[in-house]
Amino acid sequence: MTYQNYSLKQLQQVDAAHHLHPFTDHKELREAGSRIITRAEGPYIFDSEGNEILDAMAGLWCVNVGYGREELARAAYHQMKELPYYNSFFKCSTPTPVLLAKRLAELAPPSVNQVFFGSSGSEANDTALRLVRHFWALEGKPQKNRIISRKNAYHGSTVAGTSLGGMEPMHQQLGGAVPNIVHVMMPYAYELALPGESDHEFGLRAAKAVEDAILEAGPENVAAFIGEPIMGAGGVKIPPMSYWPEIERICRKYDVLLMLDEVITGYGRTGEWFAAQSFGITPDTITTAKALTSGYQPLSALLVGDRIATTLTEKGGEFYHGYTYSGHPVACAVALANLDIIEKEGLVERVKNDTGPYFAQALRERIADHPLVGEVRSFGLMGAIEIVRDKATKERFEGDGRAAVVVRDHAIANGLMLRATGDTMILSPPLIWTRETIDLACERIGKALDLAHKDLFA
Ligand code: PMP
């Protein structure tokens, strides 16, 4: 029996009876019933009621080439027929991860040439954490194992991902994080800049928090700093341009490794292949996933810089770590086909030179003046809209995030899939969006804001 034989109500009942969802209050879900998405095409998703919804989140920050790509289905089909699976353990390899690793080394910053595969961003960050500690142990400095991260960071939902991340509610449920990870302030000027402090100055001050944490621990005890170039799940927090170069300078000064989590920003979202290139920095590790396959297959790639790779390969000693699906042949075949599409269609350049600037301008000119909007910001095709009660004082609505949920629900009802995180609306559209799609999205955001304004001030 296929799902078409089920009514929406029946599917929702079966969902409630058997399916536990990620990041969900299951009592609430049972009361509301889930929205069931049944198919998708290009930039649109369709629910079981036949509603067409423009997907401003690219699934979950991942479907960068849009839905319904024949090439990707074909790549998976051919690979499954030829070799659906073989492992990369025990000195074995299969062709597609080899070719993909080479391709990624070509796209990454020049001193990043090695790749470790997994199936998710969380797994890749687990690998990154294990790898940097292994690196310092091989260097004869096992005590250099502290990792500095940021409050409100999101690095995944495994134990290591949660520990690296800085989300309080996740830590509370964890009941004991991986030891020796500390969290410093985030570079979020809208809420944290001091009166009269310029963006540039604020960026330097936020970076200084990392230096302070290094000095407090003693540089001889600090392995690495990890950060999302632009914080995603935490609310698309875009650091001032002064932040990352200063972080890099500080890391180099104290011989602390620089780890970037580009699970969202990788593969074109910022208008370069990697945000490292947008911010002009050279990290020691780059965590990537999501858009590597545009979400058509689960795959992550931890890109590893030459310094770590050289120690691994020259000093030897087994790295006791890996996954059954590290280098999965089908996922890697799909990734290769996905990179072909991004390249052939010039999507990265399009974000940089056309849709990214147009998106910024559209948010600024058509959304920023709305009375509910405290700030709009964007970088490439990643954007945020701050929802406030009072523009001038930045006062928020009571009920922590309630207002943004009202906006989100109106947006979805009016054909636009947006996400709310705290009091922030976030956007991460597929890179195939055109100026026309951006116009349509802005029209729907405007409508959602007007309707929410009526509700919130009723
Ligand atoms: N890092 C970042 C920056 C992310 O945004 C995410 C997922 N949203 C992850 C890691 C975890 O990836 P996954 O859900 O594939 O484990």
C-alpha cells in the first residue's frame, strides 16, 4: 500500500502513533498533527492537501540545487546498480569517495587537501573533535585539549555535537557534556553591541572573548576554537567583517587550531564555495554536510588542513574512529553529480554577483521598514528578520519567540516556508532562486508580517 491510499488524517494518526520527530514536543505534535509534505519540484514543496509552498529554508538549509533533479536520481541509481556499498575500512576504498575527496580538495582553500567522510554534520563534528585532540596527542601535547566554542552555537545533536554547541536547553538534557569545552560570547551586534560601539569595534571585542578564554586556560591547554562562520540555527547571526580575521590572528598567535563549521555555509551559500573564502581565512578543519549532496543523500565531509594531515600521515598511529557509511559510494556519487550542477549552472557566482546582493536589497527596501521588524540582515542567500514590539527600543514581545511563530504560521499559510528561531525569522533559500523568486518571497513575507501585526496588536 502506498501513502496515496491514506487520507491526511490517517497519515497523521499513524505518524502520531509510531514516529518520534527530531526537536519536537510530542504532546504538542499530537494535538496539532504534523504537516505532511508529499512531493517537491524546483523551489516548491507540496503538502498532502496539494498546497504549493515556496521553500525559503531549502529543506533544512540543504537543498541548494532545488527539488526534482533527474541527474541526482540517475547518479544514485547507477551507483546502486554498480556498487551500492562497500566500506573504506581495512585499507579498502571505492571510486566515488576517492574522486569526491579530490574534487573537494580542489574547491577548498589551498592548504586544505584531505577529507574524512560521514553521514551527517553531527558525525563530522564528532570526527573533528576527536581529530584535533588526536593531533595534539601525536604532537606530544595531550594536555592541549580544551576547545573554545560560542554560546548559542549549533554543531549538531550527537553528544559531541551538543557539547560543542552552546544551546542551553540541549545541554540541560545532556546531563554531562564532553569535558573541557567552554563557550564564549557570540558575535551578535544587534543585541550585544554597546551603545556607540561600531560594528568593527564590536567584532574585535567579540574576538577578544576568545583570546581571554585562551589566556584563562593557558594556551598550552587549548586545542582549538570552533565556530560557524555565520551562526545558522542560532538565528543567522552575521559577524562584523573584523571578527574572523581577528579570530584567525589570535588562533595563530597562541598556536590554537581554527575549526570552521560550514555545515550550512559550505557549497555556495555565502557566494563562495566556502565561507572561509568569503571571510578570507584559512581554517585547519572545515565541517561540511547538507548542500554537499543538496540533501538528496545523507553525507558529510570533514575537510582537513595540511598541518593536521601531515602529522597524521607522518607520525602514524591508528585514529580509532570511523563510521560504517564513511565514504558511502552512493552518497558520494550523488555529491559529485550535485557539484556538477552547481558548477554548470554557475550557482556560486550567481549568489555572489546577482541573487545575494538582490536578496539583501529586497530585504532592506521591502521588509526592513515594517513596524514589526527590528533589523534585517543577510549574507549571500542566508538572511534574518528580527521581530520586535518596538523598533526604536528593540523591545521584544512577551512569550519568548511567540511573535516569530505567529509570523511563521502566517507565512506558511500564505505559501512561504520560513523558520522561526527565538524572535528571529530565518531564511536559507535554494541557490536556484532568481530575482523573481526573491520578489515573490518578499511579497509573502510582507503579507505574513501584516497579518501577524494585526494578531499581535489585537
Ligand atoms: N553544524 C551546523 C552548523 C548545523 O547547522 C547543523 C545542522 N543544522 C549541524 C552541524 C548538524 O548536522 P546534522 O543535522 O546533519 O547532524
